[in-house]
Amino acid sequence: MDELTIRERAHLGALEVTFPGWRISVRGGVWWATRHAAPTDAQKAAGLCHQLARWGPIELADALTVQLGILVRMGAA
């Protein structure tokens, strides 16, 4: 994670603030998000993931927005 550019660090900070229920990291050029709390069986059935990986911060933000939508629909956000 020490090899991040200034722009990538800015994206990382923005993702951490925007999605506080997730631990965001970058490893080997892949952007990861891991939920602090494992999803319940009902949340899994609705499509909530425990961990996501995407090739860039914008793609990860899009995927996390979908995950947040699932929680909102379930009344858990």
C-alpha cells in the first residue's frame, strides 16, 4: 500500500469516509473492500458480500454503492 500515488491515496481516503462499514485496501494493484461485520444469512441472500475486489477505485465505489443499496432496501443502513 506504500506504493500508492497521491491520487490513489485521495481515492482511498474518500472511500474510507464514504463507506465506513468497510475496510478498504489496495494490494497488488487490486482495490479491496471487506465488511467490518460479516453479512447475515438474509443479507447474503439479498446479495450482500463480505468482500469485494475491483481493478480501480471508481469500480470499487460503484460496487460498494450497490452494496449500500442492498442494506438500504433491507432497512439495515
